[in-house]
Amino acid sequence: MRSTTTAYGAQAVQVIETSAFLATPASNHFDASGGVYMIDVANPAAPRLVKQIIVPGTTRSLAAVDGRIHAGDSAGIIDVITLNP
């Protein structure tokens, strides 16, 4: 099965159940295209953008821990994103 979608310039990817999270660094603190993108991948042939979560800084890493996403940036700051069921 194959799919086509933008990669959103992702530097890291984590998956929780049927959601993929992509870390996309902003080019600067005023660039609204960066942060964490939540993609519904329940149907791999048709992934769907659910939400963009704006995270200050240049998000480059992700870790999924206990149903939360930890987003790390170039300043060494970790933002914790809690997922609502």
C-alpha cells in the first residue's frame, strides 16, 4: 500500500496508535509553520492532517511517553503535549 503526502519538513516522527506526530522546525520564532503536526494515519493510503501544534523554538525531536508527546527544541527546552482521548 502506498500513500503520498507532504512530510512537513519533519526532523522526527513518533506514532501513538493511529496518530503520527511530526517535529517540524520553524526557521525562526516568528515562523508559524513549525511545531508538531498530528496526522491521522488510520488509513495509510489517505493520511489526514488533524492539527498543527505551535511549539516555540525549532522543534527537532519527539518522544512518546505514557500517551504524551515530548517535543525538544534547539534551546534544550522540552514541551509536553498531552493528548485528549
